[in-house]
Amino acid sequence: MPEPMRPTDFTATGEARPEKVVRPRDAATLLLWRHGAGGLEVLMGVRSVKHRFMPNRLVFPGGRVDREDRSAPAASELHPQTRRALEHRAAPRLARAIAIAAVRELHEETGLLLGNFEAGRLRAELAPLRYLCRALTPAMSPVRFNARFLMAPAETATGTFGGSGELEHLAYYPVAETPPHDLAPITARVLAEFRDLMALPEPERETRPLVWYQGRDTRRLERMG
């Protein structure tokens, strides 16, 4: 027997009512990288199967921007090029908060610290951060993020693996090899963006167009004004 139609499935004119689109939350992700024995490596971990978003997937440390990130202190401020890239699609205060959130999430999820603590409060080192790309979760998803992907050399962070336990199997994974855990499609694309960017001479990395992903597959380029 077919499921009865709910009253809200149609408008007063008889037209189908579109489902409500969830507004994406601002989020930040950090690729901590190093040169290992097998080449370029990136820090990743597996999200718990209990998570609603990307459960049991290999991901980079990251999460949504909190209100407190907008007023958090910093040990150093953003590199001008990174700041310009973040401010291309975010107000200056939000752009800085995105960078703060990336460092905070790194510490919470992995135990590694990019910065220091003063009076029990994290003071993030923002200067080492560089901009990689942005990704917007598909409109039909019940959980949506406008995520910015930043990167920093592993030697700029201190500490040992620990954190909240949100990420399991924490390790530096070679970007040239097939990972031993499942990747979400967007994670695979961001890894490819990182690999391609790092293959460029350093001066060219700062002049390339900004990359962002709309939905799962659509890659777009933007130039900063």
C-alpha cells in the first residue's frame, strides 16, 4: 500500500512543495603535511561510525566554526595571501575565525598543537597556514558545510597524538598511495588538489586561481580581485 501523502507535500495551487534546503555551516579543515620515507604525507584519521556526517571515513582534522572562534586570541596572524583567499568569500572577522577553528580542531581531534596556551586559552599560530580550496556540501544533504581547507607543515605543530577520540587510526598517510580506509569523494578530490598544488614551484602556488567544489563533482575556479 503506498504511503499516504502528507498535507505539506503540495502547495495551495497543487504544485509540489520543494524540500527545505539546509543552510550550510562554516567549517574549517587542516591538512598537516610532511615529507616522509614514501614521499609527501598528510595527517588523517577515521571518523567514528557513530558520527552523523561521514561516519567511518578517512578525513582530515576539522569541524565547524564556533562563536568563540571569532574573538579568540592568536599567537600570530594570517599570511597576507591566506587572509586574502579566506576573505574572498567571507567577512574579515569570519575569515580569521575559520583559521582559528582549523587550529582548534587540530588540537581537539589529534592532540597536536599549532600555537600555545596562555591562561588556559589556545593562542593559535595562524602564520604557517596556507589556503588550499573550498567545498560546499550538496544542497540535498541533511548536514551541510561551507568548508575551507587549509594546510601547514607538520614541523610547525608540537605534541603527540591524542585528542578527543573523534578520529581513530591517526597517522600520516602517503598521498601517492591508495589509503587503507574509505575516502569520501570530496576528500579524494581535496587530496588531488593538494598533490597538484605541492607539485608546483612555490611562487606559482600563490598565483593560481582559487578552487572550490560545488556539490560532489563540480570544480570551479575563481580569481581574487
